[in-house]
Amino acid sequence: MHRLRRWGPGFLLILPSLIAIGVFVYGFLGRNVQVSLSNWRGLAPRYDYVGFDNYRRLAEDARFTGDVKNVIVFTLIFVGGALVVGFLLALLLERGVKAEGFFRGVFLFPMAISFIATAVIWRWLLSNASGTQETGLNKLFREAGLGFLANDWFKSNTVFAMAAIALAAGWALVGYIMALFLAGIRGVSDDLREAARVDGASEPKVFWYVVGPMLWPVVMAAIVILAHISLKTFDLIYAMDPKSRKIETPALYMWFTTFDGFFFSRGAAIATLLVLGIAVVIVPYIWYSMRSERRR
């Protein structure tokens, strides 16, 4: 009875949120899994159970496996590039530069722009918008004597196309990663750094052995955030290649399958696989966080 009086009011306070999450998140996820195990095709709902047949067909679908390879390339370039550039920007700002607030705002500003607007900007930068007349980055490369870097991004092999999209996505998110690293670096106690200096450690060693280990939670959080964004990115890729449709990922394949082909069960199967892919990234992070809290 004592426990009920203690926890009851708090539980009643969050009960509406728990019900909403249960219905609109986990309930819909369960419904999606149910559809993925059926043969619903067309506007009329059909729930004839076919087991894992849709998943088996996706595994044998060359288009889907190619899309998986595309999203892996995109994720590696996007996550790796954003981490490296964000860390370097944070390191430069941490050293103390004039007008630091201004530069922080400049680096963070792209995050405030929608992915659609970002796609329009970078589609122009990476395309030959005037036929044979080069524009954007290609023109900049030619005039800077770096013509070997010029590329017909969206008509070349898939790696270059995915790298181009990863460049646009990284531009939008690198400021946010910079802010995470900057907060992590400045969250390290000055006393720990000073103690290492008193013991004779040089500045690189202070950073490597004192600051570096403290940044692992930030690195883990940044990887999780970037990875789950890369897996579910739809609008950026859709808007950067609106005509040729040569660039595709599982998220786009799900859209076309569901709303163009009305193959709802296969679209639900792709959505379920995307959720599992995101879970593979997030669950280890949750486990790591809970383990770290227990150690404290």
C-alpha cells in the first residue's frame, strides 16, 4: 500500500503517454509486421497469411540487395565524414578563436535547413545544370586546377552518386556533431588536465589519455544518431535525383513498392527490415549506456 501511494500519482501522470506510445508506436509496428506476413496487393485489404515469403523474395531481389549496398556505402561515408569533420571543427573552436559564437552559428545553420532545401542546393552544386556548361563544384574544381575531381555525379557509378548524397547530408549534420564534441571536450574537468600536465604529460598526451576516453559516450551517441538518420533518409535522396531515379535505397524502394505498385505487404516487409536495422544500431547503445550507469 505504501508503494502504491508513492508510485501511484506518478504512474497515473505518465499513463496517457504510455497508452499513446503503446497504440501509435508499438501497436502500429505490430500491425506492420502482420501486413508483411500477408499477401496484400492492391487497394482492397487482404491478410492471407504467407509467412516469411515476402522476406524471402526480397532476399532474392537484385534491386533490393543493390539498395542495401547503396545504403551501406552512404552510411559509411556519411557517418565517417561527419564524425571526422565535426571533431576537427570542435577541436579548432576549443582552442579558442575570435568570434567563436559566430562560427558556431555558421556551422550549425545548415541543420536548420530542411533536407528538401538542402537537396535542391546540392543538386545544383553537383550537376551540369546548363548542359555542357559546368556549374557548381565541377566549375570550381576546373578553375582551381583540380579538374580530375570533376565528375558527372549522378550518371556515374553508384559509389560516386551515394558519396555525393552523403556529402550533402554531412554538410547538414556536421555542425550538430561539432556541437556534441565541443560540449564533450569542454565537459572534461580542468583539474584532470592540470594533474596530467603536472605529471609531465605533453598536450597531445593530455588529450589522448585524459580527454579522449571521456569522449567515448559522445562518439557512441553521434554514431547512433547519424546511423539511424542514414538508414531512414528518404526526402534528401528523393529530391536530389527526382528524374532519373538511378539512386535508390531501401527507404525509396519501400515508397515505390507501396504507393506506386500498391504491393503493401512487400512494402511492410521492407519497413520491418529498416526497423530491425535501426534496432541493431540503437540497442547496443542502450545496453552500453545502461551498463555505464550501473558502474557509476
